[in-house]
Amino acid sequence: AGPNNVLTFNGNFNVNSSINTNQICAHRSGSASTVTNLTVNIMGNLNITNGSFYLTRNTGIATMNWNLYGNLNMTGGVFNSSHTAALFHFAKSGSQTYTKTAGTLTAANIVIDSLSTVDAGTSAFDGTATINIKSGATLVTAHATNAISTTGTKTLSAGASYVFNGATAQTIPSVIVAANNLTINNTSGVTLGAATAVTGTLTLSSGKLSLGNNTLTLSNAVSGSSSSNYIVTGGTGLLKFLSVGSTAVTYPIGNTSSNYTPISLTNNGTTSDIGVSASSTITNAILNPAKALALQWTVNSSVASSNVNATFNWNAGDQG
């Protein structure tokens, strides 16, 4: 190791061997070395094709950090560690890619650092690895069902951001319950996997976000909403805005993926958190259906002293 126990590889780091154990590892043997902490920087790509890549093989090195500034490509082999204090960081201030077409993530401890944007494409962080997505980090995924499917410990900061940009319909992993920014860029649509709070901005670049039976809580206005890009509230889930007051708030919702029925609310009473949904299921008796809309909006306020004015929007096909 160099000064301050730092070892830097300026090019790519390739793991490719028929040996399945101890292929590449950080290791301290007994008292042969006084090194108790080590940082390894990989400035190029980490390519794991075959064999085993261990972050460390024993506990002699108490603090072990691998920092990757290029991309991680895994087409085989094993990504492992024998020490829970050994961490693998996506460390670049900018964009990196993670591609896994084969191989196994076992006891690897993976961290997406605060300034990194990791584009995982259709790959998943799977196996039994642990993953920690830091505040300020961004994960971009085109995976259809669960880009974070590992059975290991998952620590996702509420300050992390996510982009869903698949070519087929996607479901947001249920482990994501809070985010800074959330971007939907999928014409096939994205479905919320659990009740989620977004404290930054929800951006609808392309496609629709379906809530199902999960409530989506927003702190700020939706960006990019239109009759093509909106939030579908066909289940029991609500689109909820926090602290709705006298400034009009638009809820860009539709009761189906083909029927945009937004509502705008102004609250002249006590500021409150207000959730809204639209549905074609009418719960009250209608005296004359021919003169009624085949739509029902649900408006729930967190306080009883709200005084809400609502502007409703519908389409000709909703009219009796």
C-alpha cells in the first residue's frame, strides 16, 4: 500500500480465474503486518468474469474500503467478503453503471455514495449482499420487478433518489418507502410497490405512475404532468400533498390509465395534508345516472377545520 495505506489502480481491475476461492482479496496474515486499515481505489472498471473477488478474507484489516470510480461489470464469478466492516463503494461524483448478467453476490457490502448516480439497467442487486444507498445518491433502473432483491440488509436513505426508465412495465421495489426525488420515464407505466413519501420532486418525464392500494405523499408540486403523464388512483391509494393552504394545488390524477381526471384544491381553512383519488366506482346512490358523472373523487383532510374549494376535470365519456 501507498502512503496512509492507500492503494490505487489507475486502469481496469479484472478478475478472471478458474480458482473459485481466495482469487482476489485483501488479507492480513497474523501479526505479519501492522496494517489495520486499507483503502483501495479502482480508477477504471471492475470486471468480474470468473473466480472469486473478496473485499477481505479475515478481520485483521479492521477497516477496508474499495472505491470504484469506473463501472462494475459482472458476467460470472463470486463477489464476496469475510468481514462485515469491508465496504465496496460506487464512489464517483457522477454517473457509473452496474451490469450483472451472471455470477453471485454473496456477503458483499455495497454502498452507493452520496454523489454517485448508478445506472443498473435491467440488472438487480440480488443474492445476499448488503446494500446502502446514501443520501444524495441516485439509482437508475430499468428492471421490471425488483432492482433491489437481495435478501441481505438494505439501508436506503430517505435522501436518495430513484429513476425508473424501463422499456416494459415496472414495479417500484417495496423496500423504497421514502425518496428525495422520484422520476418516472417509462411509457409502459410504473406501479408503486409500497406507501411512499417523496420530499423532493416527483417528475413524470414519460408514462404513468399507478398507486394501486398505496398512498403517495408529496411535499412539492409534480413536474411534467399532462394528459399523457399522470398518476393513476384506481385502487385505495391516495395522492397526498402535505401542507395544503390557500395556494391552489393541482392533483394530476386519473381513475384509469386512459382517463385523465385532475382536481385542483384551495384550502382557505387550517393548513392540512390532503389526499385525493378518483374512481369510477360510485359509493352513493344516484337519483338519475343519465344526468350524473360516472366518477367519484375522494378527498381526505388531516384536520376537520379545512375549508376546501375544488375544481374538477373530467372527459365527455364520463358524463351520463
